Amino acid sequence: MIKLTVLYDTPADVEAFDAHYLGTHVPLANAVPGIEEVEVTRFLPGPDGSAPRFHIMAELYFADADAMAAALATPEGKELGADVANLGGTPATHLVGTVA
């Protein structure tokens, strides 16, 4: 299994980001054929009250690398990719790895 992890920095407008991300972007991800699971984590302050390094982490699971490439090449996958422009320019870190 392959996992695409996207770590989003804290956006300039948290409310607007969350509304679009959770209301539009996540449903788009769930509509992509070939994505086996979509998991979103919102980070909380640390035990010492420190602000988290990232705001949200999205994890998209695929059967394998070929399935990931095929899924992201579908019209739904392209729509998901195009929607990133609507996230207000929030910086994100993308990681791909195998699930152990």
C-alpha cells in the first residue's frame, strides 16, 4: 500500500481554509476512483501549549504506486489537484511512502 501525505502549514485565514478544505477539498478527494481511504488530522497544541508545526495532515491511501498515478490522472484526480489553488496559497509538504 502507498500513502500520499500532505502536511499543510497554518493558513493565514484558518476559518476560510477549514471551510473550503473540509467542505470541498476532502469531498473531492473522496470522489477520486482508486483512493482507498482519505484520513484528515487536525493538529492541536502540544502538551506544553506550544503551537503545532502544521495545521492539517491529509493521508490518501492507494493500493500501489501505479494505482496512485492512475487515480490522480482521472478527471476527478485532476479536479482535486486543480482545487489546491483554492486553498489560499497555504504552503504544503507532500510525502509519498509505503505503509509498513
